[in-house]
Amino acid sequence: MRFPVIELLILGLLEQEPLHGYELKRRLERLVGYFGTVSYGSLYPMLRKLEARGHVTASVEEQAGPNRIVYQVTRAGRDRFLELAQDSSAPFGLRLLFFQSIPPAERKRLLGQQRDAWSARLAERRRAREHLAGRAVDRYRAALLARAIDHLERDLAWIQHLIEGEDQP
């Protein structure tokens, strides 16, 4: 089963503040950036599902022009958001978008979990480099491996900085 990305994004944004559909769509598109767009055809059915599950409420906001429906996360929705934000099957970058809404101790645990996963991956890549040492290897394959090691080393330094920042007031 695929991770419910749109559900996490909607609940994460509504966790920050109540929003009407158009503004929610606009903010979602800012988050997904060049990865894609969010259509009303996917947004509103998900909002209806979330409302049916009791994760959001919808209320009519009267105004001079057409009335707007404003969506707000409920306590059950916040619990679902936290569940999704802590799910290790979710892309880490996606979860990181909403870390400010996760309790500090849990953030630190999740950051440590990701650091450990990246450390294991780095050790694996280094073993692969040792295995290739002294062999006739395609230089492009070797360059990709070196690049992966370099990126993981930088990612580990970056996440360690985030972990240490959790201890700052």
C-alpha cells in the first residue's frame, strides 16, 4: 500500500491553521513544487474523506462574495497527522516539512532513526567501494558510488546538526 502523501500534507497544513479550499490548494502546490500539482479533483474528495473520518471539520465562512468553506483539523485529525508524520515508510523530507508540529522528544527520536538508517547505508556504500578497489571498474559506476558516499556523509553531518539543535532552547 502506498503512503497517503496527500493526507499528510492536508492534515499538516490544517494543523498549522484553518484554511479554505483555494488557499489549501495554493499551499499544497507550494509544498509539492516541481514534483507536481494538486488538482481540485484530488483535494476535495480527500477533504470529504477526512471529514467523514472525523479528522477535519468544515464550516461556512460568510463574506461579501461567495461563501467559503473553511477546513479545520480535529483532535482525531491531529492524532492521525502525528501517526502519519511518524511513519517511517513516509519519505523523510515530507515528514520533515511538519516537524515543528511534532513534540520535541519525538522529533529527536525520528531524527536519530533517520541518522541510523543513513549511517547503515553509508557503511554499505563504503563496503561496496572496498569491494571494487583494485578491480577494473567502469569509471562512471565508481563516480556514482563516490557521489553517493559524499552525499551520505554530508546528509549525516546535516542531520546531526538538526539533532543537536533539538537540545537548544
